[in-house]
Amino acid sequence: MSRQRTTTTQRTVTAFDLEAGPVVAKDDSWVTTGGAARELGLRRAEFDLAVRLGRIRTEPGGSAGERRVARAEIERLRAGPGFPETLRRSVHAVGTAEGAALLGVAKSRFARLARLGLLVPVAFHLNRYRAVVWLYLADELRLFGDDGKNAPLLTGRMPEGLRGLLDSGIDLRPRNWRSRHLGFLLREAEDPWARAGAVASFLDPPHVTQVVRDPYDRSHLDGFRRRPPGGAHPDSPGAQIAADLMTAQDPDEIAWLRADLTRLVDEARAHRPAPRPPASRRPVLSPPPARPAAPARPDDTPTATDRAGRRGLLARLRHRTRRAAPRPSAGGAR
């Protein structure tokens, strides 16, 4: 009896295993971006900056917008000299106060150099007062300070031409960041439409409409437009500030982006036309049927009904004529 129960149990397990199918081995050749950041010893902001700078190569993931890192890429970075300090140092970003300390200048001079476009920001964030805080790569600031050609800019009076630009209110920080961020988006794009969408992300919708006249091309292109970094809710004030920073403002910058967008959309169309709905097949309404015409008579001979009607009409006319005629008077008879 016991042997029968054991046999039955074994058969049940065997049938269950067959229904479950073969066991799929886990694919360890890819790592999620969060897992890759942990394995490389980077904070998420540092990892994202490393990706934008091209320090870490990522690939498209299984779902739209998802990225992943190859296991071989992680091993390459871990085998690099001075890991992880070297990698972390290469993506270390600082604000105005720390950047000024690295260059040995006052914060006001550092801000003026950045407004002139001599120091290019690599990222930004908003503080609790929704003020823009620009971030700069520490390695780039060190290189700037070590270059002897820049010594006059770090000490003494600012050159006259640069002072004039500052007095005019110039601020090239947003434009320089846009140029840098566009380069990252173009490097990440692996499709001609994605490259065109990256450029369109920096133009106001009216400019995109003027460049891309076809509504189906424009609708397809909108799917590849990129949102500003930060992850804020699209309707929040912070997202609006980020959108303003990402939108080109200067006429020459707008003209350059429009020309680039024209070229990239032409390339995207040649690569793969934008999807279009099938041609509408509205039912063709036939004109209303004409009323049947009265059958034509073989000749103009009146019918019997017509003749009878005419005889009756003539008889009535004669009767009225007789009644209307004056009668002769009695005295007139001879």
C-alpha cells in the first residue's frame, strides 16, 4: 500500500515537471542600470552623469526607454587602473562655491567666467527655492586653472571686451549646457528618427511645425522628443523651468537647430517613412434617382379625355356669352 502511494506521488511530480517545461537559465550577460551603479560603487546621479559623458556604455533594454549595461562593460570598468576612485573622480561635479575654491577665485568671478561661456556646465538641478544650480566637472576646472593662458582671467581686472559682454547681460550657461546635452542624446540615439527627435527636443513646437510640415512625420517625430532631465512631473513648476532651459533662445542657435532638424528628418524619411493611417474609404453616395418622365406620346393628337375637357369648356363659355348679351326692348319692335 505504501509502495502504491509512493508511485502515485512520483508520477504526479513527474507530470507536474513536464507541464512546467524546461527550466530557463538566468541571463547574466546584462545588468540593470541600478545594479550596474551598485557594482561600480557610484551613486545614481554619478552613474547617470557617467553615461551622459560616455564613461559607461549602455544599450536599449527590453521595454521602451529602459537601458541596461553589458556584464562585459562592467568588467572592463572594474579592471581599469585605480578603480573605483578613478571612475568616481572622472564624474565628480561641483557647484559654484566648490568650483571657485578649486580655481582659487571668488565665487563672483567664477560666475562671471561661467556666464561668458569659459566654464561649461555639465548638469543642473533646482534647489528648494527653485533656483538653478549649475554643476561643473571638477576635472575640467582643474585643467582650466592649470592652463597658463587662463591666468589673466583668474587674477586682476577682467579684460575690457569681456566686461562689455557681462554688462550686456550675457549668460551662455544654458546654451552651453544644451549643446553638451544634445551631444549626449545624439550619441545615445540608435535610430535616424531618434536623432531627429533629439534635435527637435531643443526647439519650440512652432519651430518644429515650420520645419516638419507633414503632420504624420511630425506626429511620429514627437514620439522621439526627449524630456528635460530631472524627472519632475510635467506640470510642475520645476519641470517648466527645466523645459525653458532646454529650449533654444538665441536666433543663431535656433537657425542652426532648424537646419540640422531638416537634414535629419530627410535622412529619417529615407531610412523608414513615418507610419500613416490607411487611405480613408468613405462610401460614395449615388445621386438620388430621377423621377420617371411621362411616356412620350407618339404624336400631338389629343386624347379622348383632352377632347372631352375642351368641349365642356367651350360649352360653358357659350352659355356665359348668351347670358351676358343685352335683350332687345319691347318698343323697338315693329
